[in-house]
Amino acid sequence: MNCLLIPLYIYPAPGAWKPLEDAIATHPNITFTIIINPGNGPGPSPLPDANYTREIPRLTRYANARVLGYVATTYARRDISLVRREIATYAAWPTTSSIPGLAVQGIFFDETPQQFSADAVMYLAELGGVVRTTWKSGYVCMIIHNPGAIPDSRYLSMADCTIVFEATYDTFLERHAAGLFAAIARDPRAQLGVLVHSVPDTVQGAQLHDLVAQVCRVADQVFITHLAVDYYAGFGGHWEEVLSGTAFD
């Protein structure tokens, strides 16, 4: 099954998330892993605002959609008590609100380290334990780490998915041609993610299909957009093509 990783940093004004909801409904063979970020994390309140509480359940009602909450770690240097508090806030949404479907199924840890550090390992291990313990009842939770580049291999087993690339189309082609993904892509234990933005508008049709195939050979979770500015704040002009049978199915 194909997996799309969607950093959904679009404010959920009425109708703003509809292209994604429609895609989830019409592509049941694609698993959509969706990252929400109400306020650089869950926000300062026990619940996000009314637009989020209305729209999140519209996504989680689908079996092929899983919603994760964004949490920054500042490369394992952020005060861990603040991170734990944000995890707890996300986890409490179902009981705080009593709104069916207002829940996340795991955590997307942004800005995780690339270089090995024993302190960082302990930091991430503690957070992983918090997530696994918090969601142990009633949910299959997911943990994603985002170093944005290939990290020290000792980090890979600490997450269900690790983002090993987050940059432009041109940079992806350069790193792919240099063979940087080859060794890690051969490791069947590695659940990997790739986020490619700034794809030229000329990359369409068969060329887009080839790009998708190339990215999917590197990673299980993929995001591809032609947007070059605010690339996580919109769906882009080629959204439907990426979702089409030509590109993904």
C-alpha cells in the first residue's frame, strides 16, 4: 500500500482541508499520514480552536487516514518537560472534548538530531516511552522523527518512520545520483520518509510518475509538491495528478 505523508500546516478554515478529505475518500488504497500543527504544537490551550475541533474528526473517520500531532524537539535540546506536556495535551483531546474522532494517533517529532549523541539517544528514548505508554490503550500509535537528512543509524530503530530527506527536487536528484540513499534503502528494518518540494511545473505526466517511483524506492512515506514557497501550506496545482492512478495507484 502506498503511503502519503502530509504536513498539513494549512489553517482549517471551512473548506480548506476539503481537497485532502476528498483524496482520502477516493483513494482507499493510499494510507495518508497527516501531521497537524495547531500552534507550533498543540497550542497553549487544552484544545485547539473550533475550526480544528470540527475538521480533525472529518479526517480521522477514514480507516486509511492517521493523524499525528506536531512537536518540536530543537535537536533534542528543548526542555523535555515542555515536550512531555505537549504530548500529554494531544493525548488528552478525546477526554477533554468528548468529540468523537478528535484524536491523534501518534507524534511527529520535528528537528530531531542527525549526529549521534548519547544524551540525544536518552532524550528521544524517554519521549518514545512516553508516547508508547500514553497510547498503549485503544490506539496503534506512530512515532516519526524528522532530522530532515540521513541520521546516524543508531537513531533509526527509535521511530516507526524517520524523515531522511526534506529539501528541494534538485537536491533530491543530486543526493540520489550520489548514492546517498542506497545503503539505507536496502535496510528492510528502516521505515523511511522523504519530503520533496519545489518540483518544477514541467515535471508532469510520465516524468512525475518516474519521480514518484524513484522516491518510493527510497522511502515508505512520501510527500511531493510543486510548491516552492509555503510548500506545507497548500496542495499545489498538481495535487490531483500526484494522486491520480498515473502517479500513485
